[in-house]
Amino acid sequence: MRIAMTVRVMAAVLGLMVLAGCTGTPTVQRVAVDEVRDLSGRWNDTDSRLVAEGMLGDVLRRPWLSEFTASAGRKPVVIVGTVRNLSSEHIEMGTFVKDIERELINSGAVRFVASSAERGEVRDERLDQQSFSTEESAKRLAAETGADYMLKGGIKTLIDAVDGQQVKFYQIDMELIHVENNEKVWIGSKKIKKVVKQARARL
């Protein structure tokens, strides 16, 4: 009985040692943030950045911008509305939306206002200032800049797979809508296609 128990204990210890050997210290390599590395074939930071740059470059070249500036005598004010993930995989939409916002702001061609989610916190701060800040420094209520246009959109995917190979197709559709009259002044689309090959396990 003791011999059997000892054998089982030794087998368990040996198994733990083997497992520990297989799960050694990970290797970490720092790379440039703009370096393209596709590991899984899923949507990644490179897709987000390139789509934002491409689509915003297109929207800012279209006639609506010069027409608005000529008639209003100022830069248009833009807000990013809902950008939906309609794909078959998890996509961190917050990162994509921030990429879009960055491209809009850095273009210098438009003015930009906070999203509906962000405005709530700022409004709470203004209300607090009415009670706790000096009269000279408290910011006025009902003095927000209204948006002229809202940018909305979504990401969709199509996947075709057979025998360890996938073709992943992403379509990103965006549209710019006049807030007052609901007129769509721009519709843009960006497509990404990836071929993902899964190596078969060797027996």
C-alpha cells in the first residue's frame, strides 16, 4: 500500500515538474507601436488606425466641407455618434472611435465636440461650479457649442472557411449627417480582406 502511495506521489510531483518546465518565463519583445503584426487575423490596432486615417482623409476632401465653410463663414462642428460593432467578433470600439476623433481634431479642418457620454461628466462639473466656484471663474450654463454634423457607422464581417483556411472580410461604413435637417452629406466605405491559414498539428 505504501509503495503504491509513494509511486502516485512521485508521479504527481514529476507531472508538476514537467508542467512547470512547459510554462516557463514568457519572452517579451518591445516593438514600435506602428509596426504591423497580425497574429490571429482578427481586427487589431493597425486595422483601426488605417481605417480611421483613410476614411477621415476621404470625408475631409469632399464638397460638403468647402460648401459649409463658404456659407457659414466658419469651420463645421462635428460629433462622433454611435459606431456599432456588427461583426462576428469582439472589437474594442472605443479605440476605433478615438482614432477617428484624433484624425478629425488633428486635421484642423473642423471643430469637434465631446460625445454624449462625455458631456454628462462635464455638465456635472459646470453644475458644481455654480455652487462651489467663484463667480468670476464659474463657467456659464447653456453655453455649449452645438454640433453641425454627426458621424455614425458600423463594422461588419463576412467569413469563409474551409480546411484550416479562412478568408475574413471587414466592411466599415460611415456616414456624415447634418444634425438640423438629417441630410446625409457624405457616405464612405473601407474594406479589409485577410487570408488566415491555421497550421495543422503534427501527430
